Amino acid sequence: MLSEWDIIPEDLQLTLTREALRRAADLIAGQAETLASEMASGAIADRGGPEALRLLAAVLRVTGVEACDTQQV
């Protein structure tokens, strides 16, 4: 039994998948930055995490965009 996904051409599947991954990486990066801000403001106990979370957010954004942009269709 084929799903609706299987009916979509492969190049469109790849495009949709890449966009979903890009959006997921951006969402996680945004949440990491929010958590870092909460720690920095004192709303959540800071155990050395804000800078690590900001680094995670930056890495996700850079590698997520690069990975999506360098994939061959």
C-alpha cells in the first residue's frame, strides 16, 4: 500500500525534507537561546549553560543551513 508521500516525486520529497530539517534546527536553536536567556536573567538556575546553549544554537543554524544547501538532488 502506497502512502501519499510515495506519490510525490523524489526531488520534491527531498526539498520538503530539507525544509523540515531546516525549520526543526531553527526551532531547537530558538529554544536553546530562550533557555539561555532565562538562565542569564536568573529565572532558571545557571549552571554554566547559557553560553553552551548559545553555541548549540549557532552550530545548529550554521550546520543545518549548510547541510541543506549542500545536498545534491
